[in-house]
Amino acid sequence: MARMILLGVGTGLPDVDRENTHMVWDGPGGPLLIDAGGSTYQRLLRAGIDPQTLRGVLLTHNHTDHINGFPALVFSMALGGRTEPPLPVYGIESTLTTARNILEAFEQEGCAVSVDWRPIEAGDELELGAGWKMHTALTAHARPCLASRFQGPDGEALVYSADTSPCEAVTDLAHGAQVLIHEATVVEPIYGHTTPRQAGEVAAAAGVKRLIMVHFSPRWTMPEAQAVAEVRAGGFTGAAEAGRENQVIELVGNA
């Protein structure tokens, strides 16, 4: 089974029931953590994923709400007894530099798992196994940021926009996907983030079947019912919803 589990779905300012947005790919090549916001180790446990079995981490970019849980994650993994293999961490070079600097500042050498830093760039492809691949694209954000597409051998695909304004690269990456997990942070259009209406426009243009809004807050963005109405106003007629903590999104073949 291939699935994505949402560990957090909130904005940079968490709500009582919404942590910073991050998730874990639980399928071929996984578990693969995508970002590490907040109490990641505990959230993996709640999702039924043993953090010690992580086969990698993708850091989409180096804004605080997407990497603040990373030093605690590698600290907890060490306390939990993981020694080998080193934890692969993927990201744009500038993102990895920030993550390395944070670990150095914490001075965790005696209590942190070994990290295998693996720089990647937009357009790179990662083989996951069993015919699955992860493709990347550069988003439109204040800092270099990677969107990702998980593509299976039978046409199934899930795309995560990461932080972005609506942009051609993400729309192209999402083309024909079953599921688009897209940020919907803001009420009015600004550079670097997306409104629910714009998320609907992207989903419609990409021809996806299902849109799940993350990096979203009913308090700071708008109520969920209003957000779904805005998605419809953007022209998307497929399934649309706001993501939930611990939500499991399954993919099936022959999409």
C-alpha cells in the first residue's frame, strides 16, 4: 500500500489542533519524512510509524516552521538506539546548510544520529523502489523550496506543493495526479503563499481528482466551509477538503 500521512496541517503559527505542516510518505522507499515541524517524533508514533525505521527526510526549504523539529528528531532517534544506517536527508543545498548549522549550534554530537546529507535540485528524480519515483520542482516562495510528486507504476500519483504561490512548475508537476496536497495559507494573494481560491485554480488547471488543503488554519485563513467554497469559485469541481492531523491518504493503481 502507498499512502501519505499528514502529521501536521497548520500554518507557521500553530492552532490548538494544527501543528506546523509536515507529513510522511509510507510506501515504497519509505517511511520518508517530508519536513520536520514541531513534535515530529511523537507524531510519527501516533501515526503508527516507528521513527527508528525512517529511510530518509526531505526538507522542502529552510523556513523555521518546516525544520524546527529536525534537531529534536535526530536527538530522539539517538536516544531510541538508532546507530546505523546514517539518516539520508535530502534538500536544496541552502536548506541543508541551514539544517547542518542548527545541529552544530545544538552541539548534539554525542546524542544525535549520523546524517547523510544528500543535496538535490529542482527537476531531480529519486528512485523509491517497486516502480515508484519521486520527482521535484521549484516552487515560488521567499526561499528556494521543493514541491514533490510521488508517481507509481500504474499511473497513480500524489503531489505536495510545499510553500508556494501559484506557479507553472507546480501546476505542471501536479498534472493528472489523483491527489494534490496544496498549501492554502492566506486570504488575499501574496507572493510565496496561496489562497484557497488559487489552490482551486491550480487543482482545476492540473486536472487532479482530489484537493487537500494544508498550511491552512480555520482561524488565521478562513473557516473550512468558506475555504471549500473559494476552491469551487476557483473552478475546481473534484473532491476538496482541509487536511486533518493524522489523516491517511491512500493511493491505488490504474488512476
